[in-house]
Amino acid sequence: MRSEIPQLAIVVPCYNEELCVKTTVEKLFEVINSLVSKNKILDNSYIYLVDDGSKDKTWNIIQNLHNSNPNVKGTKFIRNYGNQKALMAGLESVREIGCDCVVTIDADLQQDEWAIEKFIDKYMEEYDVVLGIRNNRKTDSFFKRTSAEMFYKTMNLLGVHIPMNHSDYRLISRRTLEVMKLYPEKLFFLRGFFYEVGLPTTTVNFDVKERMAGASKFSFASLMGLALNGITSYSIMPLRCVAVGGFFMALFGFLVGLETVFEKFFLHNSPNGWTTTIVLMCMFGGIQLFCLGIIGEYIGQLYREVKSRPRYIKDIELK
Ligand code: UDP
Ligand code: MG
């Protein structure tokens, strides 16, 4: 059991969340105040909002909240970098500012904020990573539900065992934040990282609510990007499959070749194989392009890492 009462930081990524952010901060302070009164966290616990280049009034609201309460801190990106980068920035910033543990939660409070108490209880039991697992996906569209399910199943098949139905709602300890520092990669796939790093990990179940206001900030393309990054960051299984598949295909080609030569020279009935030729050409052409595509994804990953551009650029910071 940990004995010292922790200072908690709550990181909230916000992209065009002018309709949510104020209420969210108020609700999160209700949780913080209740935990402070139960002596579960210190009263210097704070909220850190990352404005991911919003085009609406989100940043003005954050500034006002900071002016009336210094325990609301935050930063603004110069442009929209996406939710993963916003989360990373939040985690890196609270590591600099200081805290004993940090919870990340969405700005629309779809995740039940009162589960934070359970997160803290698990933290006190000396867990370094506490993953929030949603009880159901009732609030998601059929499409999102099935694509998410497919993603988790594919990841598991590829050897990355991220728990099903875990979104980016989790608590991590200071120690985990320090370990993250050792990972220099720019395209950080947080869900894969917490599985890979192997610190004491547990889960907490929570209920999902409807989005408080506004619409989902994720497009199909950004979800696809996240999924592909997840795969190429944490598994080289697709590359291995390409190699193994290529080997068997070459073997097959060799055997078919042998058979054709045998027929030509010994049986003298070289078949009229037009259909076979076309079918094989299309099939192998398709397979080759698909494999090239897989390899291309990894080269793209390498390309972006090698250029080593900054993960994000902060415009303003309120500490
Ligand atoms: N978000 C972000 N940058 C983006 C897209 C989303 O910071 O480019 C934030 C958004 O403000 C919210 C969280 O990521 O706090 C989750 O987004 P959303 O609720 O729209 O996703 P959904 O719940 O539909 O998966
Ligand atoms: Mg949401």
C-alpha cells in the first residue's frame, strides 16, 4: 500500500469543445473536492486542459477558468495535432509541473468521472497503470462499435494484447511518466505503450454516457490513422506474414512451373491456359500490391520517425 496522499493531475484534451469545457471543469472539481474531503488526494490537485488547436472559443474559456482558479492549467497548440498528441502533451506537461499520478479523460465527460475515486484506490494499492474499461458501447454507432471490435481483435491477433473496450481513460503514476520519457518515438500509440511497458497494471470498469454536447471530433480517416499507427507502432507481424506468404507463393509458382515444363517436354501437350494465366496474373498482382502497401505503411512510419519533427508545438501555456 502507498501511504502518502497523492497530488492528482487530470489531463483533458479539447478540440472545439466550447460547449463542454466549462461544465466539464466544474464537474471534475466536484470530484476533486470530494476526494480532497475524503483525504484521498491533496488539495493542490489540478486540471490540465490541452487545447488541440480549436477554432472556436475553447481557449478563451480555458483562460477565464485559469484566471478564476489557478488549479486550472493548460496549453494551446498552434494547430490541430490530434487527440493522441494532445494527450501526450498533457502527460509531458504535468510531468514537468509535478504530480504523483495523472488521469486522462475526454472533454465531453462520456466517461463516468466518479470512477476516478476507484482509480485512486487502485493507485494506493501500488498499481502504476489503471485502465478504465467501458461496461458497454451502447452510445456508439453500429459502425463505430464493429470497427472498434475488429481493431481490437486484429491487434490481439498481431500479438498486441490491449484490453478490449479501453479508451484513453486511465490513471498512471509518476513512475510511469518517467518511463515514458525513455521512449523517444514521435508517433506514440498510448494504448499499446501501457501494455508493452509492463508496470503493475489493473483495470476499473465504468459506465459510458452520451456526449454532453456537440458532435464527435473523430472522423473516419482519423480513426483509421489511429488504428494503422497502433498496428505499425507495436507489431511487425504483418511484415512477417508478407514474408511467409511470399515464400509459399514462390514455392507454389515453382511447383506449377515444374509441372508445366514436365507437360511440355514429356507429355507434349502444352495446355491452352489462357484463363489460368489471367486469373493467376490478377491474383498475384493484387497480392503483391497489397503486400507492398503493408510494407509501405512501415516505411511511412520510419519516414516520419526519421525526420524527427517535434511531436507538437505549444502556442501558449498557463501554469
Ligand atoms: N480531441 C482532440 N483532438 C482531435 C479530436 C478529438 O483533442 O483532433 C479530443 C476531444 O476534444 C475529446 C477527446 O479527444 O476530448 C475524444 O473525442 P470525442 O469525444 O470527439 O471522440 P469519441 O468519444 O466520439 O470517440
Ligand atoms: Mg466522446
